[in-house]
Amino acid sequence: MDATPLDRSLLLDFYGELLTEKQREVCELHWNEDLSLAEIAEQVGLSRQGVWDCLRRAEAALRGFEAKTGLIRRFLERRAEIAAIRGELAELLPEGTQSRDILARLEGLM
């Protein structure tokens, strides 16, 4: 199953510090800066195949971290629940500064 750029960005945001410096650099260059394998290879001193292997190993490690911890899954579930609660509260609360403050606090949790 191919990961979307958002999936990879979340994995890197949550678990990137657990990768080696080289893996993190290669992933950031490819996934966040959209550099080609050849461009990355030239920049970091690897072959294109070396960059490809590094990306594959890093993504496998990141997915392994998520499988073990479930941090991203729980984050997304909580974010969706907060959005649902915010929507329900927006309908129930009267218009006013206090209501807007409560909704803004919930928005800040997302």
C-alpha cells in the first residue's frame, strides 16, 4: 500500500527523531522538499540506489514505530472527536464572547 505524502509527513513529524541523522535528512529532502533521488544523492553523497534503500528502511522503521505505539492513530482519533464536540457545542452555545472563547480553546486542542 502506497503512503500518501500526508501519511509520510505525519510519520516523520511524530517519529523522525528516532531515525538516524542520514535517514531523517533523506526523508525530509524527498518527502517534504520534493527533491528527486538523483538530487538527494548528489547532496548527501549517496548513490540513487543508496537513497532509495535509505528511504525504504526509514519508512519501514517509521511504520514499525507507529504499529507499536499508535500515537498517530490516537492523535487523529482525538482530533476528529474534538472537532465533532466543537461542532456540537457551536450549535448549543449562545452567541457571545464566552462562547467564542470556549470554542477557541477547543480549536487550540486540535
